[in-house]
Amino acid sequence: MYPANAMLKENPSVKRRQNLSQTSLNYLIKWRYDLLALLFFGIISFILLWPLSGHLAVSTNNEGDALEQVWVMGWGSHALTTDPANLFNGNIFYPYTNTLAYADHLLAQTLQALPVYLLTGNLILGYGLLTLLSFVLSGWATYLLVKDISGSRAGGVFAGMVFAFASYKIGHLSQLNLLSTQWIPFCFLFLRRMLLQSREGTFRQAIKQGWGTALAFGLFFVLNSLSSFYYFFYLVPALALYLLVFFVYERRWPRPAFIVQLLGVGLLAGLLILPTLLPYAAVVADQGAERTPRDVEQFSANYRFYLGATPNNLLWGNSLSRLAGTGGERALFPGALAYLLGAIGLLGPLVVGAFLKIRRGKVAAGNSPGEHSLRLTHTEKRERWAWVVIGLFALVMSMGWTLHLRGWDVPGLYRLFYNYFPGWVALRAAVRYSVFVLFALAVISGLAVAWLGRVDWAGLRRQIKLGQRTWPLRRIVGLGLVTLLLAGAFLEYRNDITYTNPAVLPNPPEVYRWLADPANAGPVLELPAPPDTANPPSIRSYYSTFHWQPYVNGIAAYIPPVQQDIAALTNEFPSERSLAAFQGMGVRWLVYHLQDENTPLAPAEWQKIEARLGKTPQVKLAKDFPKDKVRLYELAADPWMTKVYAGLPAGAGVIVSDYRRNQPTLVELVQTFLRRDGHSLYGADRAGYRFLTAPPSGHPVSAGLFAADEDPSGYGFSQADLSWSGHGLKFYRRQEKQFAAAYDLDRDPQLERYKVVKGSLELSIEKDRLKFNGNDAGSGKNLEGPGRVNLLLSSFGPQVIKLNGQSIDLPGGTSQWRSPALAAGTKLKIEATPGQTLYLNRAELVSLEASQPGGMTPLPGASLLAARTIQENGRFKSNFQAWTPPVTTQDPGSYVMTLDIYRRPWGTHPGGHFGTFSIALAGLAQTRQVEFDFDPITRKMTARLDGAGADVGAEVFKAAGDGDWAAFITLRSSNPANSQDYPLVGQTRLFEFSLDAGQLTSTKLLPDREMALLPPIPVK
């Protein structure tokens, strides 16, 4: 026999196995109803999404947003498995960078679908499975939350039906980012559990408890943030409100251990999310990819939308879809049952409470059957208040910029977040906040079902025998009512689901697989352009997943400005300027679609194009794909756009023309390459949709990109600095040894106070900088040898100025003055004529060169323009001083001063034109006073010249009306050689405004500005 202690030593392993098995079984028993609920949502999702759910591997809901998001997930999967460092540098919109950040990156969905992609190579299957799963998990997670709050599985299942299948979800069936609502209820579920976690003992003991729950909350918060850009921003205030209501209702401060855990998981989540936000910040900073208040207005909800169903809803579509306007974004009807149960959840306890109070006057308190069961507990009251507050907050936020209430326009809460919360300006669809209205309503309606389930129906206490078992009548009636509720919800949420032809997506045209050969590497451009350039076919971006070559075309939520121009160039190819653009970009392959439903091309039209291609030596036919009616052409290599700045030091700054006389598309593309290669851009004009900033004060900019006929002296360059010329552009590189410090007072708002000299201004000369009235404005680098100061000065008329006490005649217009040798430590005093104004446009500290004599040199033909705009009673009054010298010494010529109002945002060309208003000025060396008085609501413009009325020759276009607008002033001069030609001299922005329903909704006045405008230089 074995000793007793020996047997004790042998038994533990067997006992552990039994305990593990028993534990697993216990968990399975404990979760069996929840797993059945999961199965229920899986089955009901499959049924309600049929027939799409039967074609998940070969089809999507449509060829629009769905295929765009398939490309997003495809690029993410490709980059993560080949080159993770370039995850955000998608292949679309070549040569732009961070193109994955032009829409939601769908990183969470990409990681979920990655195993499917690695096993099958089928992007459509991964996308389809996640689409189905988003409905399943949205319903199940809401079920878990409501069950956790109320203990009612029936209430949880009904709430899950509402949140998973209401019109909001079906309206976004082609947008997986917005379908991925499942993480929202999980976040609230685990945040609630964190709040209710019992924390006993000291802080050291309490902090050790509940980390599993906290980490679960952090995990689901990260999954939500990496699934949808919108849900990341919109969830944070909702969570904050839940916390606020909880602690206000409980009348206590949060426990220190809770705060530490929340901050801990928040910091961890932030570290995981932040790297994915940085590319978006870069796109906003580089290109000004921001949404305007008008964008928000267009994508805001109104009360009618909450009564509007999707047109394909089989029960409500015919009667309620008209209330939803156009597009799935606006169909927000949650269902009649959801509204009914929501009303019961809000009002039922109040009505019953009032009834019981009256009854207590007749019956002893507590003697009424079911009285205690219908009372809301402290916890239930707190939860109800929390979801009412969240729902109302989300409702107001979904209304957007302005709440339109029966003729009253009330500023919306949304604008507070837009103006003051980082990143919010990139969001346009305030209507998407309605997902939290839907979620709050789902929870409240689920709580209503739970509350009704507590009714003690005295007459239903009978037992009914069914077979060998006896069932309480109350339970049978309850199950019947729940079944009716779910059946009603099922009836409300049935839709006619569409899907694409299953034969199309898995079988792309052969050309796309041919391009996948490494020997065929090179940027690809597809022609002709689609009729709607703002909404190109998404299927072509999807087809690029079969080759992953750099792809000029593309579609995303944000479209870079040059795409409109590229589309125009494709339609005129092979014109001279289109060849220059496409060769300069480095495009190798031209995919011509001869017969495509997305880009219809008549046979006669193709014959003309083919004839032109045959006469173009830069283009040759590479391969014909007659089955697909596609021809592939190869473009001769001439990537001149990168040659423009070849050899420029890494990170060097480049200043760009303030106004583009010609070649705006080429300027935009060269800017794109410069920024892509790490160079900083400066100026007063735009790159992308963003207006550039002034160069760093003191630091000389290394290079400049200008139109070929633009005088570079206003930027501190000379013709000797020219390093490249071609295609209507010139590129200048500064002689670095000459410059120590440069100050661009024309463009730098920090130096604006020194630009206007009324009286005197003192410059202090040091080895590496100039100081203005003793104030440091930034440094450059140390002088090599003796130095001098160069000044660019302007005056609206001749005057006698003093430089270190020496009187110097300054003519009207703009002049350049070079000082004699000035040693470090000396000062230069500039004095204007008493009563007159002198403008200092530019100041430079340079090395002294004997080849450049000192003194004053007038710049012939330079115009001056000082602009100031005020807003008065909804009208914009712009006042100008204009100095217009003779066009030539022999011919005074004339000028045209024009106020142009363009639709905003805009890229290299305006997307719409409100109006053009012009007056004529003679080319006389004198100052003229001009005033434009513009009323955007009545669309009226008046002008005055030197105090008298002037004809503005208004031309109002059809685009005038609601939208975002920007006003520019331009000055053009006559051309003595061509009476029909008025080349551009210069332009500047004046103000911006938005119109909605014929009313001003926002305005922005740009700073007053004085400009020295140099005339075009002759180009050989």
C-alpha cells in the first residue's frame, strides 16, 4: 500500500485536469445564452443582408465607396507585408504622399482581414466577411451592454436589433468604416464595469484590481479609433458625458485608482493611435485639407432625417424615404418600434410613478401588486439619465453648424468643437453623430423592454401543461410578446439589398495583371477622364491592387487639387502641355479604355485620338488587349520635374511665386515633388488647398520657383541665380556665400509692424542678423568678410527720404537700394518724408561685392497696391490705393483692376465662379483710390474711383449662390504688342465667406496688405 501522503502527491494533476474541464464547462454553461444570442445575430444578419451575404467572396454592395475601401484594405495588407514604413504612402494619386490618409485608413479592419488575405489572396472576401461581422457584433455588443445594465436578455436582443439594422447602418452598407460600430457598445460596457469595480483596501491594494477590465476598455477604444476617423473623434465626448453623469448622479469624485487606470489605458491607447494620426496632420498641414463650415452645413442633419428611411426599405421606403433627402447619410429613421419603446423607456416610469403616488392615497404603500417591481432603482435612474444626455448631445451635434428652428437660426454646439478641438476641422459629416442618437435610443428601448418584463400580471399566474411539462402562463405570454417585438423589428429592417455582378471583380482586364510584372514597373495613367472628375470610377483603384504600380488616378474622401487639371489634360492628350505634364511626372504607361461604361468613348472620337497618337514620337503602342478593348501605350521618359531641383541640399527651402501667370498645373506638380523629397515651401500663394507661409525670418531661402516671365528681384534673386528654365517656368538658386540674413516684410506677418515707415526705422547690423528698432527678428548665418544692406522700398508717389542722414530721391513705385560697406555693430536709420508713408518690402544682409555698386535703382514699371477690407451690415467694402505707372516709357497704356470671387476650396483652378467685377485705370504715375462695395446676398456690386461712381462691368456666373467663396483682387496691364492681351501683374486674397440658404453663415477678413507688383519680364 502507498502511504497516504504519496497518494496526496499523485492526485493534484488529475484534480487540476478535472477542475480545468469543470471550469470550461461552467463558463460554457454561464455563457450559453449569450452565445445563443451571438448565433441569433449571426443568422439574422445573414438573412437581412441577403443576397449580398451569399456572394461575400466575389461581390460588394456597389462599385463606389465599397471598392474604394477594398483598395484601402488592399494597400494596407500589401504595405504591412512588404514595406510597413510606407504604409501611408499609397499607390494612388501619384506623385502625392500620405495618400492612405486621404480617407479612413481602416487599419483595424485591415488587420482583421489580413489572415484571410494571406490565405486566399482575396480582398473582396475579407471585406465581405467584415461587413457581415459588423452587423453581428454591433447587435451582440449592444445586447451585452443592455443585459449588463438591466439583467434582461430580451431587452438586450431588442436593443441589438435596433442598433445593428436601423436605417443608419443600411444607408452606409458600402462604407465599412461607418459600418464598424461594434466597438462603441463594447467601450461603454467595459467603461461601466470599470466604474462599478469594487475597490477595497488602500490605494495600493485598489490599484491592483480591475486591470483586465481597464485593458479591455482600452483595447476596444483602440479598435474603434483605428476603424473610423469619425468614430474616434465622436466617441470621446460621449464617453466623457457618461463619466460626468455617473459622478454627478453619484455625488462623488472618482476614486484615485480609477483615475490612474483610466489615464494608464488612455496613455497606452494614445501611443497606439498617435502614429496613425500623424499622416493626417501632415496632409492638413501640407495641403490645407480642411472642411469648411459650409461643408459641415451640407452634411448636417435636420429633424426630418430622423423620420426618413432608406429607399430600399421594404416596409417604410415608399412612404418615408422622401424625408431623408438624397444619399444614405440622411436616412436616420430607427424604426417605429424603437421610437415607441424609447418613449416607454423615458415616460413609462414617470407615468407609473405618478399613478402609484395617487394610488397610495387610497391603498397602503407597498400593498399594490407589482409596485416595487416597477420602481426604477438608483442604478436604473442613473443609466437612464446618462443615455438621455448622450442622446440629446448627439442629436444637437448631428445638426451641425447651425440649428434651423422654425425660422430661427441658433449657433450649433458642433462649431465649438470645430473651432477649438484639434483635428475636428478635418470632419465634414456632422450627420454621422446620429450613430450615437441611434445607440442611445437602442439602449433606452432595450431598458424599456426590461422594465415591461417586470410587470407582475396577477391574472397570468396560471400554469399551462404542454406535453409532459408545466409552464407558467406569464412566461409564455412574455416570450410571445418578445417574439412579436423581434418579428416587428425584423419586418421594419428588411431591405432590398443590391450587389455587384459577381463575375466582374474577380476577373479584371488582362492589362492589370500584365502591369504586375516587375519588368513593367512605372507610374500608370488611365485615359480618358471620366465625365465626373470629382467622382472617378472606384473600380480602377481596385484594379490597381493587381499590380500596385504608382497610379496617377484614384478616388478618396479628399481629392488633391491637381486631379481636376490632370483630368483635363488627359482629354486633350497628346497636346504639348499634356506631354510636358505627364513626362515631367515620370508617367510610363497610358492605359486607354476604348469602350468602358465609366468613360464612354465614341468610335469616331477614338479614331481621332489614335491618329494623333500615331503622329506623336513620344508615344508608342506597347500592347493591345482586344478582348477588353484596352490599349496600352508607353510614354518616352523625360522626368524633368525632379531635374528642376536636382542637387538642391536636403531640406532646403523653396519660395514659390505669389501669383501664377501661366502653367499653374506644372507649378503645383513641381511643388508636390519638392515637398515629397523633403523640401519646405514658402510664399503667399497656395500649394494644394493651403496658402503658404513666409520664409523663416532671417534665414535666406535657398531657391525659388517662378513663372518664366516673373521678375525674381522681389524675392531677393537676380537673373544670375537662374539654374533651370523650361516649360514656362524658371528655377533660381541663391548664391549662398553672398547672403547672411534676409527679411521678407511683404509676406511675414511678424515683421508687418516694421514694413510701414511713418517717421523713422533703425536697423542694427550684426554679423548674422539685422535688428529692427533694436528688436531681434531672427538670424541667418555669419557674414564672410565686409557686408552691406539691400533694401526694397516702395512709395505711392515720389518723396525725399533720408538714409543715415543722407537725403535721397525716391521715385514713386518700387526701388532697390544698396548700402555702402557696413561693419557689424553699425546702425542704419531710415526716415520717410514728413507726412508721407514709406514701405520697406524686403531687407537683406549680404556680402559686399565690388561688381554691384551701391545706390538707389528704380525698378521700372512696378505697380503698388494697398488693400483693406471691412464688413458692414453683411456687405464687404474693399478699399485700395493703386499706383499704376506707364506700361512703357513710350506708351502709358492701361490697367484692369478686377475683384474675382471663386468657389473655395480650390486648387490650381477654381471649381466655380461667383462673379468678376472690373474697372479700368490709366497708366499714369499717380495714386488712385478705388472702392468695391459687394453684397453677396443680393449679388450686387458697386465701385468708386477717386470718389466717383465707376462701371464694374459685372459678370455673374450660374455658380453664384450657396457655398464657400474666396475673393481676390487682381491687376492686369495692357500689352503694347497685342491690344487683346492683358497679362497678369499680381493678385492677393481679400476675404472669404460662406452662404447657406442665401444667408451669410461665416466670414473671414484677410489682413490688410501692401504689395509691390513687378511687371512681367520679356521671355525669349
